[in-house]
Amino acid sequence: MATPSWIQSFLSPSKNWFAAQHMKAVSKRLRKYGLRYDDLHDPMEDLDIKVALDRLPRAVVDARTQRLKRAMDLSMKHEYLPEHLQALQTPFRSYLQDMLAFVKRENAEREALGALPLYQRTLP
């Protein structure tokens, strides 16, 4: 289901000041812990995300795991990354969205053809 263009323009940070401010705040918060926006997706919540993570190269998944571990460690210590490391972070550089879109297209095609799902699509 496609989103109407007026909604997309309303949510676009380049066209809406409030969206830009929200994106700036989220970026600042993610930089403090050294995370990327795609790291916030939980594979236990959505099985498509789990499948997409399984299909990514091992190095990408390992880097994600290390970022999550570092963020948890910093949070437990009530600390943030040093300023010089925060400046190097790229919170909105995506590594998961392309594969996730591919998995969702595959599932939609499989459903349109009436084929059985490859895996049980219920959450534990």
C-alpha cells in the first residue's frame, strides 16, 4: 500500500521543519551511543527482520552486534561515547532496509501466488 504524496512530503525532513528537528534529535541520541537507526529493529518482534538479518553478510551482522553491545555497556555505565567518536558516527546510514524490502516483496509475491510460507509466521 503506497503512502500518498502529501503525507510523504509532510514527513520529509527536507520539506517539514518539525520532521527535520525530530530527525536531528534522534541522530544526536543515536550518536551518543554509537548506534544506527537500523540497529533499533528487533528481530524477535518481526520475523521479516530476522530473515533479512540472516541474509546479510556476516561482517555486517557482527558490526551490528558490536554496536548494540557497546551501547548497552555505555548505558549501564551512564556514559556516552567521547565527542571525537560521536562525530564519526553515521546514524542514518542504512544497511538493513534494502534487504528488508526484498524480503517483504518476496512474501507478498508468495502470498499473491497462493504458495505456503517458508516458515511459520507467528511470534514465539
